[in-house]
Amino acid sequence: MINFFKRIKRLTPLEGYNKWSDTYHVEDNPIKKLSDEFIKSELPDLKGKSILDAGCGTGVFCKTAIDQRAAFVKGIDLSPKMIGQAKKELSAGGV
């Protein structure tokens, strides 16, 4: 039997998230959607607080913090392309 997986190029997490950045915030992924909804339901009131979103991806929770009137919001991520997408989405009022 031919080992199918030997022919597939393996990506590092950075390579994978950089490739995923263009569609991450708009794709219809039911697992990610449930996870995001659960996290949002567990967040406290963020009004007036300083927020660090470590692993912010395309900025979904940064947007949530902004919408809840957090005093300061900072997102960081391994992937420069995810950060670029977050900046683009947040400046357009999206995410």
C-alpha cells in the first residue's frame, strides 16, 4: 500500500495560519462557530477593561471587546497574515 501522507506537504502552524487567513473569518465552520459562541457567552462585561487577545487570528474577539466598549484592546498572533486580516476587518467595521 502506498503511504498517501508521505506525498502531502506538511505545513508548519505559521504556514498553515498564513494560508488560512484569507478565509478564516468568513468560512462556515460549525466547530469554530460553536467554539466562538461558547467563548463569547463566557466572557464577562468588558466595558472599561484592558484586553489582550493572545492568538487573536482575524480579530473576532477583539471586535467583541470593542463592541463591549473595552478601554483598550490589543490582539497578537503568530501569523502576520492573520494580523493583517484583523486590521483590515476591524478598520472596515467587519469581522
